[in-house]
Amino acid sequence: MDRRSLLKGALTAPAAGLLGAAPTSAAPAAFDVFVGEISTGRIYRFDRNKRFTTANAKWSFKPGGGHPMDHRPRVTDGDGPVLLIAAGSRDSGVASIRRRRDNELLWSARLDTYLHGIERARGTGVVVVAGRSRGPAPHGDSGATPGGKIYVYRPTDRHSNSLVLAQKFDFFQAHGVLWDPQLERMWVIGGSVLQAYRIVTTASSAKLVADPDHRVKVTRGHDVQPDHTNPGRLLFTDTNGVYVYDKATRKPARLHSRHKVKSYVHHVSGEQMWTGVAESAGSEFGTKYVHFNRTGIARPMELDRVASPIVYKARLDESGYL
């Protein structure tokens, strides 16, 4: 079968894989995932190999502030393991950091854009939040609305509760952020660009400075994630597909032609995990499925008292990738 035909059909059926399923005899990788569910406004942590049901949730929490748009585990020197959370509505959002061992709220900020992403830079402790435009788009949430901002927070000591706003600047349709410890750059994706930034800090300031050597043109950029199988690559999505960026050659290449993939990542085992919008119809945020490639599984959310769960992003329970 032609590979392009395989890719064209990817995700249209629940069990379809972006590259096709591995033999069923292959042992699935064991890892946990965080899933943001739009209908309940909750974040769940599941064992990737168990049904995604309310009873099987290892942890769940409703952060407030709107839809759970981003959620990623990180490790800090001052507060230990934490979960970064970005939640948003059409007109505002809340960025927060919670300590994982007891779910204590360590820091939060209410902002005036529809928050979509949050990340923390290792070493400096700088936290970057991405928010797209306020208000609905003229023809639904197609990304056509103007606006978007990046917010940069710096810590004044080792703890998350010391974060203060250090910089704010416009970034059209800002959606995703990722700290790259290999290049020591903060990547931001949204609108028409995937852009890397240096973080410049002093005793009393922090700011992002664009790196002209690492800039990629995209079409309504959405998400940027590490490739856990290869730290020399990044994975990113836009309206038209899924791509890999080679840091050494500074060139992108299309991996998959599936449209409107909301999140996509490679586990260290080689497993692909992704979420996305159905080709035909459904929510603008996604479907009820989290897709896995090696076993051809599309794991549906089956939540109590929720007729039609909607998954936006799925994240590996992994705090780094080097």
C-alpha cells in the first residue's frame, strides 16, 4: 500500500495508526500519561496500558480557569517534582504550578488571553506562558482571530512562589512552548512560525531574545514536543501535518500529513502518542481518543456521567528528555 494512503487515513478510524500498527505480539511500553479533558475541565493521569476510565485514573484534578490546555511534569530544585498547568477560556486563562506529592498550589497567574501552553526552563527557573487571542474567531475557532502573547516570569529565589512577571510581548496565536536543554533555547510555536529564543537573565531581569538561526515557517502552528528517541530532533504540529525538526541541519521535514493534530510525541520506546480533531466532524478541540501507534490502540476516555469526553492534549509523565 502506498505510504501516503496510509497517512491520509490516519486517525479517521479509532484504531488507525499514523504509521500503521506494529505486530500485536509486540509488548506495549509501560508508562503513564496526563490527559486534559475539555468537558469536565479535569486533568487525568492514566496507565497507558489500562482503560481510561474514572476508576482507573491514578490522579485527577480540576485546575479551574477554563479548559485544561497544557499540563506537563517538571522537576525543580526548590520544590521537587511539580506539574505546570495552563487553563483557558475565550477571554482569559490561569497559569499555575502545583507540587506533585500533595497537589499544593505553589504559584498562579490570571492572564488576559486564552492560555494554551506553559513551560519552565531548567537552570534559570524561568517560566514561559503562551496565550492566543481573546474572543472567538469570526468563523469558529479556526485560528483566524488576531492577537496572542508570551509571558515571561523569573524566580527571585529557588521556589516557584517567588515568580514575578519579567517580560510580555506579542506573539500571533501563541500556542505551544518547549524548553530545549540541548540547545538551551525556549521554543515557541503559533501562527506562522516556530521560533527559538535565548533566555537572557540578570540579577533583576529575564527576557527572551529571538535566535534567527532557529526559525521555521509553519501554517497555524500548534504544538512542539521533544522526540524522546532522539534529542537532536524536535516534533511539531500545525494545521497541515506533523513535522520533525533536525537541530543540526536546521531543517524541518514532514512526518505525517494528518491535519489538526493537537499533540504528538515519541516515547523513548518508539511509541507514538497523539491527539487530534476528527476529519469529518466533532469538537474543535479533539475527540475522545488518545492514539498509540505500536499496538494500533486508540484509547477512548470512558468517564462517569460524561457522554462525550473530549481530549485536547496528552502528555507523557516524563520531566525531561536528555
